[in-house]
Amino acid sequence: MRKCVVRSVGVLMALVLFGTSMNVVPPVNAEAATLYITAEKFAEALVKEIDIKPGSQDVFNGYYSVLIASGIMNEGDCSSPEAYVTRGTAMILLNRADEYLYGNTLEEEVVQMVIDKRISDIKTVEEGKRVDVAKAFLKGYMKGYSNGTYSTNRRMNLTSKMTKSGALSCIKLLKNQKSRAKISPDGQLIRTTKLPLSAKKFPYILASYPNSYYDWKLIYECGNGCYESEGKKYPNVNLVQYAAPVDIDKIKGVDDFDAGFGEIRKKYLISWVDKVQSYLEHVFSVNYKTIDEEWMDEVAETDYSYGERIEKGYRADLEEYVTAMKENKTIVEYSKIRVDGSSLYYFNGSFYLRAYVQYRIVSSKIKYGVDADTLIMEEPYNDILWSRATTVDFTGFTLGKWRECGYDICLDTYTSKTNIGVTVAYLNEYYCKQYPVTK
């Protein structure tokens, strides 16, 4: 294997080219030299932290050659040992050092999800090195920067120079795993400070989600959290009448979920979330001028009974909605929809997922002044938003104004553990505010 070595003024210096294809810029002034870390210094700190015992020739050539000999650095990673290390380069080498110590512990599907959905600037890294970046993020070596409230990805600033203090802190995380950032099973940053009042009800709190998302009541808490039996009220009991999100894997006594629901959830949760996401994206994006058979087909596909005999009734209801929304000249559009898998909970025979929607009703003949006393019988708002079985209530909306709303989505009746949660049965609006924003 050829080594990147040059001779200078009679002194043998090892100059293994170090970095990624992001072409980091060499130092240009004294201030930068003290703020950022060079490839040579990064390599030295990394080798010492993971306690690699180099041979005499490796010591002679430098710490960076030790990284090559150990397989942590590749010849193709070459830049200059005097160049500053970028954040992307640091993540790549940190992950390789992690695997040197602990092996490859991550599932390919989760890593690919991070590449596809969780790092907004990952395309600034060579395609062949994105796996290392994604793994380093999943392992909590770097948090990155927020892309805003309810964002599901983060910006890592992968081409920016890595500060010396930041690099040394990240290297210390190789053996101090408890101090790493916490990442959810679906690759999102978890917040561990300034938590909502209801934090204990959820398995974790996402960093980009505000406390208000978690603090509005779950359905089993409504009506003072009680149920009636023989004219008396009794408090709902966890793992009896309901299962809170944090306890959902402990659920028992629900058809074929007597045991092992945790494994079922892990296997199917992503598909349940995707179906709810698809449903909401269709419901909140309708235009009486363009709605067509394709829209109805795609909505019907979110139903667990799609393709079976019961679908005929579902399709008939869809056609009735389309006829009504055309007559009312309905146009609805959304700017953001988020469905959170960690919110899954159980109550009274049904499962629920929590969602956030930012949308506006652009056009409709149906106005906000509907008599609440006749709302359930008349169901006027169901002619604006498609919803199965239950009346949608968003009394007080203003045409053209954006609304931020929270929904607990009830998943349709399941027939087996393989298709639970593949249909949205109805949606109920919980908290909501509106504001005049042009987007």
C-alpha cells in the first residue's frame, strides 16, 4: 500500500492526505489555527483516545498512518494533514473509530432512513461516505442544527470547519457513550431538558416538537379521564381501559396482542405512520377544480379493507364527499404535516397516533357559523375535509388564514396484527390557532 510521504529539509515527514472530497481549506491565519483543528491533530487525538498501539514504522510516519493501518482512514480520504477537518470528515472518522471499537451495530434500514430523511445537507458528502455520516448521527456524536419547529431533519453543516474544542469533545464520546446525544428509533434528535408537563406519558420528547404538542390531553384523559358503568363514574386505568404511549408495548388482552406487541409495533409502526401521513396529505390537499379518480384511489388505499368487498361502501362515501366539495367550491391546502410514531396509544378498543397539521381553507361556501347544536346531525364540515364515520369540527375557521392544529388520529378497526393501523377512521381537532400568513 502506497503511503503519502514526502521529505523536507532532510526531515522525514508523514503527510497522509486526510479528509473527504469536500476539499477543506488549509489554514490562512493564526486565529484560525487556534480555533479549528487540523487533520494531523485530529488523528493524534483519535489514536490516543481509542488506544491503538502503533508499530515503530507507523510512529515514524505519524498518527494518520496509524489510522490507515487500522482501517479507520482510507487512502482515498486523502487531503492534507495541515488542512482543517470539516464536520463531515469528523463524523466519518468518528463512526469508523466507533466500529473499530464496537463493531457495526446499526440496522441498514434505519441508516438509510437517516440518509433519506434526517440530514438535510447530506448530499454535500460523497455518496459512498453518507453511510458513515448517518451512523455517526444515529450514535449521537453530533446533534447538528434545527431546521425549525416540527422539522423532521437537521442541518449538520458538513462542509464547515470543525472547531478544535468541538472535535476533542466528540472524540471523548467514543468511550463516554452516556454523554452522547439521544436519537429516537426513527432517527430524530431527542430533547432531555425543558420537558413538557406530560413528558412521563411518552417514551421520549422530540427536540423540534414544542411542549404544546405533548401537553394537550390524550383522548382517554378527556371527560375528567373517567368512564361510566351502571350510572357511576370510574377513573380510566392504564393498561386496562387505555395504554399510554410510554406503556404501549405492555398492552394485553386485545385480541391477538396478549403478548409480544412490542415486536409487532417495531415491525409495522413505520407503515402505520406512512399510511396516516398519506391520508392526511390527501385530505388537506383538495381542489374542487382538479380532484379526480386518482385522488379517490389513493385515499382508498389507506383503508385496511382496500380491495375487499367492504371497500364498495367506502368508495361510495368518497364519491359523495367529492360531489359535495365540488358543489361547495372547496379548496384546502397544507404547508406542513407531521405524524409522530412515538405517540401511539390505545384506548377503548382503538389505537391512536398524534399528528400536527398546518393548513388553510382557501375556498368554501360552508362558513364558520355553523350551529354547534346541530353539528353532529348536519356534518357540514365533512363536506370540506374528508373524514370517515365521525364529524369534523373546526368551528371558527377563517377563509384564507393558516391554521396550526393538533389531531389524534383514530386508526381503523383491525382484523389482524398485520394490518392494524393502516386506515384513518376519523380525525378530531384538538388545539388550534390561526394566523394570517402568506405562503
